Amino acid sequence: MEQRLMDQETFSCSICLDLLSNPVTTSCGHSYCFTCIKTHWDQEDQRGIHSCPQCRRTFKPRPDLCKNTILSALVEQLKKTGPQAAPADHRYTGHEDVACDFCTGRKLKAIKSCLVCLASYCEKHLQPHYDVAPLKKHKLVEPSKNLQENICSKHGEVMKMFCRTDQKRICSLCLLDEHKGHNIISAAAERTERQRELEERRGNIQQRIQDREKDVKLLQQEVEAINHSADKTVEDSEKIFTELIRLLQKRRSDVKQQIRSQQETEVSRVKDVQEKLEQEITELKRKHAELEQLSHTEDHNQFLLNYPSLPALSESTHSSSINIRPLRHFEDVTAAVSELREKLQDVLRDSWINISLMVTEVDVLLSEPEPKSRAEFLKYSHEITLDPNTAHIQLLLSEGSRKATVMDEHQSYFSHLNRFSEYTQVLSRESLTGRCYWEVERRGRVYVAVAYNNISREGDDSIFGCNDKSWALDCYQNNIFWYNNISTSVSGPVSSRVGVYLDHRAGILSFYSVSETMTLIHRVQTTFTQPLHAGVCISCKTGDSAEFCKLK
């Protein structure tokens, strides 16, 4: 058996540790499997220098490899002489293996480590632990390179105790020294306790894994649902827009055909009149020639004889009507088509706002938390400018249309259907969807509000908060919230600066008192069905004002 192992070691490749396969020999005399040395040198190609894995001799350029026929024959003979021992790489230590502490020469791999002996053993040297009674009590574990970590660096003793006070392993001498009086327990008992905690943590982690796997599956289903819904909606929208385009093209064709038909009718009628007039002109010219010929007759008797036979001149039926009636062509049709275009543009613009809102309101499982600090609110800051076409005539807009001030005199605004006619109110130019935040600096009594664009512009129903199309906070001596003509007293400080946070999709509208901190005054949870506009309603006291602050 020993001779067999020696022969196997002699004819083994030092790279793979197995019997040589297709052996080759380098010029330095060492032999390897052809595949092993080729792979080794392939990895060294970038360096340009190739070396022997055993003696480190270098070769430049890379040597050619030839099969060692004698060595190959010896290996084949060794294979035929009898059953082989276990392959070398299964018995001898590799780079990552734990070596037997009792082997001499080339060490075999350890199969167990002893926590009492603090040594590792191969199968042969481990046998006494199975045969000798005192050794049978030793604790055997999987091979470990870290056995010396179990030795106390101060006393050189095995650390079998655990100090809970200092949370460290100790030996029996440590117990009498620096850890005297501490909460001491055996390492095995501490392991049992920690093992219980570990199992509990493993259970928690496993549960979390299962929960997260469910979440991942749910999110995947959500992705599939989003993709399916989006694809179906795009397909349906394409059909609808194609039908609209087809309808418009048909109407365009109908208008064109009707114009051409009317054109043909009118041209035919005009040409008919023109032809009759030309016939009349020809007849008149003939009669004019006859009269001119008669006028040049020198014989008086002949003139008097022919004059009575001249026919009377018939009266024209067209001369007066053509000159008096004004002409009408197709310009009115162009005006009517232009009016249709403008109406369609208005409808498309309003519809597009609603379509865009519906798209942005598509919701999935994920949602961002509501801001807490002012810095977080400012991430959603939105610049607000006021629409002069909605401003009451006593409101002066200034600071780039961000500030509204009540004046004694009326402002020179153009007449507009969107203007508030009775109350000193104004709306923003911008329509608001998604997440938005803005701040209003007030002077005097001000209603800070949001409203739909289709809010009434006249009568008591136009006041912010007195209808179901607007929400308003009355900021003066007390905070009063208004909606649908119902008032609610709300707590919170009365502030000169009010912050407004809108999450349109989530239906959240919050009012904050802004100073060094953000203090919630009132929060609304509802469903918004249209884009919103920021607005303010200011008391009629001259000089009172509201300004939308620049936040960036």
C-alpha cells in the first residue's frame, strides 16, 4: 500500500494532484498534465513570461510542449497494475484545506478538528479518538483553521467560559483574575442561549423572506397589470383617435364637395345671365348699325319711308339688379370653419387637461410618504402666478403677478368672462395636479384657497369655500376652514405666512403655519375630479394683500 501511494505521488501532476494525463515535461525537468500546464501558461500570456509552477524557472518565449512517451507509458502501466488509492486531491491538502497536525512530510487533509486537543486529524490519526476511552469524550467538529482562537492569549488555557458582563470568552484563570465577580456562564450554555436567539432570528428572516417574495410576486403582477392596461388603453385610444380623424376627414370632404357643388351652381347661373346679356348686346349692336345706316340716308323720302318700320327697343331685365345687389362669395364659409377650429381647439385643450389628469392619477401599490419638514415640502415647491383675466377690478397685481393688493380705484382690465365680478378674488394661471407646495404671505384678512377652474364668477356661489368647487382657509383672528358653504373652526396658530400642500392624486390638501417650524392647521382628505388652481380672496379693506412667495 505504501509503495502504491509512493508510485502515485511520483507520477502525480503537481497542479491538479492527480495521476498525470497526457504527460509533458518542461526543459527544467518537471512533468505536468498537458491541459494543466497549458492552462497555467495561458493565464501568464499577458505578462509575456512563462514559469514552472514547481521551481519557478522562467521561459521566454513560451516553450513548445511535447508528449513524454516514456512517462505516459509508466502512468498507463501504473493504472493497470491494480486498484488505485483515492485520488491525490481527495487525500492531500490543497490551498484551502485544513492539514492534519500529526502527518509528517506531505500532509493529508484533516477530516475532523478536536476542540479539546486543539488539533486537526486525518482519518488515520483520528482513529484513537474513536478507540481510546478518554479521547471519546472530546468534542470533534468539522476541520477548522481557527483552533488557536480558542486559547486564552493571556493564560494559554482553553476558553471554556463566557463572561456576560464583558461579553467575551474567558478561561478558568480569567475567572479568578480580571473577571472575578462577573456574570459567568459556560460557553456551552451561552451557545445554547445564543443558538435559541439565532434560530429565532433565522425564523424572523425566513418570514421576512417569504413576505418579501410575496411582495415581489405582487409587484410583478402589478407590472403585468400596468403593462396590460397601458397596452389596451393605447390600442383603444388609437381606435378612437383614428375614428375622430376619419370623421374630420369626412367632414372636410363634405365641406369641400358642398362648396364645389355650390360653386358649380352659382357659376352656371352667372354664366347663363352672362350669355343672355351677350345675346342682348349682339342684338343691340345690330339695331345700332341699322339706325346708323338709316341716319346716313340722303334721300329724305327714303328715310321717312323706312323709319316707321324700325322695331321698338325692348327694356333690359338685368341692368339694374346686377349693379345694385352686393356680391356674396364663400368668405363666410371660411369664417364658419375657423370658428369650428377654435371650438375644437377649446374642446381639445379642456379634454386634454382631463385626459392628462387621468393619466397622472394612475396609481399603483407604491406611494411616497407625506413630507414632514419644510425642506421636504420645498422639494415640491411650485411657482404660482396670478391670472389677470380672473382678478377682480379692485385688485392690483404686482411683483410679476405674484401679489394681489386691494385698491380704491378700479384697475383698467379688459372685459373677460373669467373675471370675478363681485368679490375681490383671483385664481392662478397654473393648473395644479400631482404634488405641489406653495406659500402665501398675507396682510389683513385673506382666504387662502384652491378651486376648480369652472367655479362661478358671480354671485354668492362664487366665494371661495361657499360651493363644492373650492376649499378655503380664512386666516384672520382665528382659523376657519370653508367648504360647500360649511365653516369649521380649526386649531393651530394664526400665521402671516401659510403653506399649502396638495397631493392631487391622493386627495390630500393641507394648510400649515410657516415660521421656524411647520405647524399643521388643517388637513383635508377628499377626491379631486379636476385640476385645481391656487387662489386668494382678500377683504375689501384698502391695502390688504396676499403674495405668493418665491421659494427657489
